[in-house]
Amino acid sequence: MRKILTAIFVIGLVATMAGAGIYAYFSDTETSTGNTFTAGTLDLKLSGISSNGPWSDGVTGTWTLANMMPGDETPTASVYFKNFGSVASSTMEITCNYTVTEETPRAGSDTDPNTDQHPDDMAEHMIITTMIYRNDHVDINCSTGYDSYSKQTKDEWKVNDANGDGKISLYELKLDPLVLPSPDTQPDKVAQLDMSIKFDENAGNDFQGDTFNLTMIFTLKQ
Amino acid sequence: MEHKQIFTSALTIMLVLSIVMFMANQPSASACTVSLGKKIKFDMELSPKVPLFNSTKDGQFYPGSPKITKNLEVKNVGDDPFRICRFNAAFHGNTHLADGLQMEILELGKGRGEKPNLLYNGTLSSLAEGVEVDGKSAVPQGKSVTLQFTVWMPETAGNEYQGLTMTADIAVTVRFPPAK
């Protein structure tokens, strides 16, 4: 008997809940169709040739020194920038990253066979001797942060000499990225970076045979 | 015999309980009117009938870009008052963009000084599942209520949304009767 009663209650409860669940108010729905939303783009392209291109997403081999010795310096080479995106940027950040490859087989005169594990040591000896960011409307010396066109100086336009040795190294550029006016802020929308790098005269035997692989990183920001 | 009486009692109790619950859920006035045979038209119209948002005209979104605001008028062209009760949306194209866009929907006041009623504030993508809202105004026959849609991309949005384009169909549902 108890089973019968339980079954009846369960059936009744389920029926009641189902009745309540399917209940709905009258309603009407209309739709606004075809609304379009598009996100813009920032698309920085580089040229290692000229301010007229050809443009690509990256360039290689802009600064090279083969068999470099302390005191050797690259020629001043240029990279050109242009935003091909649909949204204007306000600044461009310039920084770098690097690795060191040890020679194989190891040279006996290389007093540090593990420079690849602490590449910052070699980067401190890669000295930026020229670093000018410019176009027809801006001419910033990134060693001093001075723009000879606007006669302004800004800290964010220069690489800080963190160790105070009077030289600007790639290590210091990595520590303190430059924040420069974007090419978009210029009337012709193109800018260029002129840079040369010297292997420090004071570099020791630790770096003999080592290869310094430099990646310059340019980032457009809104 | 005793079993039969118990069974009958239990059945009666459940029947009465079911009827009471059903009656308690009944909307009062208008639906009853229908049951009496009087024909009542429930209907609404949206204006404008063209898409509210058009990226060609409105421009493109980017983190921190200006908010885009559009008004949608919901007019009661039926015989009975209604109230806004639900929004939902369907997306086409690069639907991931809906995660990166925020939408606010306000029910604007009728007169100057009347505060708008916030109906929804969240990601556009959350509208895909539909959201129940409490419209403030009971909109009578021949009158309308204005919904203000604002869309923006927050400053925190990342590069994952660059260059995406999508289309959204935004549905508005009203209920009769308008009682909350």
C-alpha cells in the first residue's frame, strides 16, 4: 500500500512540476538583423631597402659583423617602418633580444665556453654608436633623447646608460625599450631607424669565437 | 476497500493541488480575455528596420575606441500593453569578436529627467544564450519605448580581435501581459 501511495505522489508531483514548467506568457520577438562589427588592425611592415619599400613583416641581416674583433663596428644601416593597418598608432616601441652561440669546436683561447648561458655579458659589450630615429618631421638621437626637429628632449626617447659607463649597449636597450612617436603621427607615415653597433674595445677573450645573434623588436602601439 | 478509499483521496489531493498550481500561474486579464473568445492582437515593430550597426559607417573597433551608440524604437502595434523581457543575439562570421565587445542596453525614459533603466551590461557574446530583463515601462497600444544600444571595445582587449568582422542579429522579446 505504501508503495502505491508513494508512486501516486511522485506521479502527481512530476505532473504538477511539468505543468508549471511549460507555462509561459504570451510574447512577441522581433529581430534587428545584419548588424556588422569590425575590429581594426595595426600592421607594421618593415623595409631594409628604402622608404618606398618593398615592405615585409621582417627583415634580416641588417647589421652584421663577420670575424669581429674588439673595436670593430658595423656600417650605419637603416630599417624603414610603415603601418599598413586600418587603425592609427601613437607610439612605436623599440627593443631587442639576443642569444649567443658558442663556437664548435671550442677555441682554446675562449676563456668562457658558456657565454651562451649568460648572453647579457656579451650584449654589454655590443655598443650602439649611432641610433637615430627620423623622417622629414622628426630627428631623434636615441643616445640623448633629443629631437633636433622639435627641439624637445624626452627620457622615453633615449636608451638609459644603466651602468653609467658613458656607452649605450644592446643590453641597456633590452632593459629600457625606447618609446618613440609612431610613423602614423608623421605626415608621410614612414619613419626610419639608422643604427650602427661596435664590438667594445674592452671586450676580453671570453667572447672569442662566439656569435652574437641580435633580434631587433619594433612594436606599434595605439 | 480501505485501499481504494486511500487511493481515491490521494488522487483527489493531487488533482486539486495541480489545479491550484496551474491557476496560480495564470496571467490574469488579457489571457483570460482570449479564453473568452475575444480576439486580441499581440504585435510590435522595431524601428529602424535597417541594421543598427554598420561598421562601414560607424568605423572599426580597437581597444579603447569611441563607444558607438544607436537607438532602437520598439512600438506596440497590438491591442494590449507589453514590457521588454528578453534579448538574445545570433552571430555570424568571426564570432570570436563578440567576446571582445561590450554592450550596454538602456531603456530610455519617456520624459526629460526620467532616468534610463539599465537592462543589460555585458559582453556581446553573452547575448547568444539570451538574457532575461525587466523592462521598466508597460508600453500601451500605439506607444513605443526606445532602447539605447552602446557597443565598445575595452582598453584591455588584446590582439586576438585584430581584423575580425562579424554580423549580429539582435532579437528583442516583449511579453503580454506586462505585469512583472
